[in-house]
Amino acid sequence: MSKKAESRRDFIRKTVTGAAALSFGGILPGFSASSYNRILGANERIKIASMGVNSRGLALANNFAALKDCEIYNICDVDSRAAQVCIDSVRKIQGTSPTAVPDFRKALEDKDVDALVVAAPDHWHAPAALLASAAGKHVYLEKPCSHNPHEGELLMAAALKYKNVIQMGNQRRSWPNVAKGIAELHAGVIGRPYMAKTWYTNNRPSIGVGKNVPVPTWLNYDLWQGPAPRVAYKDNLIHYNWHWFWHWGTGEALNNGTHMVDLARWGLGVDYPTQVSSNGGRYRYQDDWETPDTQVINMEFGNNSMITWEGRSCNPQAIEGASVGVMFYGENGSMLITGGNAYTIFDLKNKIVKEVKATSVVNTSSLTSPSQALDAYHLQNFLDGIKDGKPLNADIVSGHKSTLLVQLGNIAQRTGRALDIDPSNGRIRNDKQAMKLWKREYEKGWEPKV
């Protein structure tokens, strides 16, 4: 253990002891100052509580369990069935059985827990990460990092205040060949890149029209809703269709667009835009689905460059031969990065001048674990950030900037007009109606704070 890491932990411990209990009022039950007296275990295995394990969270728990530096210690899920499946799966991998703690807030009270993995629905991402940060825990936060821009700003403030490690699940930032391709881009392999086209295509079925039915016995629906204002339970909501309701989800733009828009922003070397517009809608079916199933977002930046994102949830026709990807266009050529750990460089005559192939297959249609072996690089980077203070490949500032781009696209979509953006901080200028969508309403007593 490095002296730098030890001194950093001492600083975190002292910081959270004095300040964390003041945040969130009574939302985090049973806390006292003595609860903050430990960040890491006496041994060097990082103990993790995993929140939300029905789908992507199950894959993450299994992947973390396979790493030697950590132990899945608690499984936290409002679905008792999903929790048991995950416990059984993790036990086979790490040889010990994690404990079911249905309410993740109870896990945060445990001094033996070092970090929280958040893979619950989008409306829980930032509130859970903020609670964990206030409790002195580190956070691995699935994309998108927030449900709305206000929450993203709170996350950046929390990282500054509590000095904890918050890694966002933009896992391609840790894929070796993708990182190599971006490095070549920055070195000028295609000249100055000035446009990045990103996309995602799928063929999702209709979700129908939901009916009000009794809450299943296996589900704690009140805790599932958490910070979101209460609405009646319907039979077409849980576990996946919540993505397509503004009340809980953020649509395909943040569900899948975040990944490739993040690569585009990284490759172009841009932060906040100057203008964002969006066109699209729910075109394929007439059902309860609220967010666009067909959408094109355009983002312009002050360095004379732009990013576009095309999302088609209900038509899988590929672009550049791939269902997901980003194409960079530059002065002297182009670079293509699709869903795998590979890239291809073209000259201005569309001739391939370099092709770096992937060493493993990525199933981009998988909803749970399309790239488990590659994702392990990203998870290890998170653990190294905790243990040794290693720089994160996707810290929360970077994560917020990329998440905000597609959030602004959704705000432009919902207001029906282009947005003028302050490039110094990403905030919307001179549009009070659009700024009403900068944050959301919360269930009373659940308002996130730093």
C-alpha cells in the first residue's frame, strides 16, 4: 500500500466524519459519526455492495467477483428473486456468499463496505451515488451518471467535497485498442478531426399499454421508486421498460447513446457545446413508450466541430456495417470505431490505411454483459483508483460532460427547439422553459443534496 493512498484515505475519513451526516437529513437511517471510522478493510480486498442486480448489475457483480482485489460483500435489490440469483452466481465465482441487504442504505451503514456499485434504474443513479459518497464509500456508477443535469452537477460537487473515487461506466475508455485509436486521433493520424457521427440501432418490440395491477410480492415498489414521486404500479414497467418513461428513464439517447457520444467527445477533445438540437419521436408503435424511438441529436462546439447521434430503437439496419459506432471525419481521412475493441483508419479516397482488429468478440445486442472480459479493465481501473490513487479513465467530471450532451439533446427534443449553450459550464442560455427540465421533482424527503 502506498503512503499516498494511505494518507488519501485518512483525509477521506476525516472529511466524511465531520460533514457526511449533515447530508440527506434522515434518508440514511441509523448513521452516527462512528460509522465513518473505516474506509478500507484490514485486508486489501475491497468489499463491495452491489445495488441493482437484475440485468446489467448481475453482470457487473459477476465481473467484480472474478477480480482478485475485491469481494462482493452485499447484494442490494428490491427484487428478492434477482437478489438470490445474483448471490448464487457470485458464490460460484468467488467462493463466498454475499449477504442480501435489500435496502442499500443499510449496506452503507456497514463499516466493512468500501464501495457501492450502482446499476439500479436511471432515476436512482445520482441519488444513490450521493448517499454512498456522504457515507464515505467509493462508487462505481453505471451510465448515465444522472437522470438530469442538476444531478450531474451535484455529483461533481460531491467528488470535490468527499474526495472519494467515483468511476462512471464508460468502459470503452479502458479498452486497450479503443484507447490506442483515440491516441492516434489526438496525434493527428487523420489531421484535425472536426466531426464525429455516432449511432445505435436495435429492433425493440412494443411495450403495449400497461394495466394497474397489484405490486408483486417479490418487489419492494416503494423503494424501487425511491427519489421519484409516487405513481401507481403497472404491469409493463419493471424491469426494463422504465427506460422509455421520462419519470424514471432517459430514453435510448442516454441508455446507449452515452457510450458512443463519450467516445466522440473524447476523440474531438471537446467539453461543453455551444448549441444542441434534436429531432425525432415515438414513430414505430402507439403504446405507453414516451421517449423517442427514432432520434437525431446535433451538438456544435466552439472549436468548429460537431457531434451527431442517431438512435433507432425499432429498426436495426446497420450503419457502416455495425449496430453501434462512431466515425470521426478529419482533414486527411476518417477513423471508425464500432462496438468492439478495434478501429479502422481511411484516407480521403476511402481506402483502408490501417486496421487494428479486436482480440475478443463483443455482442453489442446483449443487454447485460456484451463485453465482460474487456470491461474488467475498467473495473480494475476503479479498484486501482481506490487502492493506489491511480487516475480514473472515466471520472465523474468526464462522465457528467458526456452524459450532459445527450441530456441536452433530450431537452431540445422535449422543448421542440435548438438550445443555446454556455460553453463554459454547459448550461442553457436564455430559455426558462428549457431550464425547467434541468432538474426534476422529487418525492418529499428524498431530495438529493451535497
